[in-house]
Amino acid sequence: MHNHEKYKCIIGIDEVGRGSIAGPAAVGALKLQVKSVKLKVKEGWFHGLRDSKKLTPRAREKWFEKIKDAQTEGWLDYAVMFSSAGMIDKKGIVPAIYSALVRAIRKLSCGPVETLVLLDGGLKAPRKYIHQQTIIKGDEKEFAIALASIVAKVTRDNRMRSIARRNPNYHLHAHKGYGTSAHYEALKQNGITKHHRKSFLKNVMS
């Protein structure tokens, strides 16, 4: 993590589910109080933190519990917001993800001028956040983004398991809505549900 001590808050933002053919897209926003981070670094709180895609499901769950404990302590806060398959079909994936991003960052109270927003990949925050950086592979470089990726991934995975219980023929709990061969086979056998992104499945529907 770079020197961000001139800011009061750091907000990391990451998204999950962009390329999925079923289920919502999710955006995680996670706020760190800068004055607390330095102490937590010395204590080793961030030791072993990695991009959520490089953690095992069990490790992600452990980090998620650790994050919730930190939220209770008051030096960290987070929000995860979804954009549904219907919204993605109606507005497109990029506007749908931006909508979830705006809703997530709005949940985290910190003045835009005193906040540094760090975003993964090609994401952008609203323009009122004048201090923002979009970082390629930011989830590998910044604590706040890595933590945001964990809360987004775990929360979306939980949502997909819930959807799977109501739609057992698609094995959504296993592939989380991504386009595996088993998922496409299930679509051929059972058809498309309201949780599928029709705009992503034009070839399947034709």
C-alpha cells in the first residue's frame, strides 16, 4: 500500500460477475480509516491478504469474517450492491455495474474531498470524488481493493447459492452463473430463467 496519509478515508472498489451469464453483477466498496491502517499494518492485520480470485473459498470466508469484525470495531466499513440480470439486459453491463458502484459508494459516509477512491480494472467513481485512481490489477496492489474484492465475491457467491436453491436444475451453486459446459447443457434441457442474462445468451436462444 502506498502512502495515503493525507486522506481521511480510502475506499477500495471492485466488481464481480461481469462475465457471468446468470445472476447479478456485484460491486463491493470498502472504506478504511487511514489513521487506523498504519497501526493495523504494524499489527499484521493485513498479512496474507490477496485478490479474492487467488484465495480458496474457505480463505475468503475467513477474511470476510475478519472484515465484519473490523466493521464492528469501527475502523472499516463496506457495502455490496447488485445489478440484476434484468437491469443488465435493459441497460447493458457497463451502466449496470456503474449503477451498483454508485449505490455502494453512497453507503460509505466520508467526504469526497477527503477520500481517496481506488478502483480495480477500468472502473470509475462519480466525478465528485476528485481523488480517484483506476488501477490495473488493483486487487493485487492495494489493501482496500483486495478487501473489496473479497466482500463482493463472498456476497455474490452467497446470492448465487440462494438462487440455486430455487433453481436446482442449473447447478448455479457450483459455477456461480458462469458459462461452463454444464451450465449451457442445463440451459438446453431446461430453458432460460429470469436470472439469466438474455442479452448474453442470444446464440443459445436462437
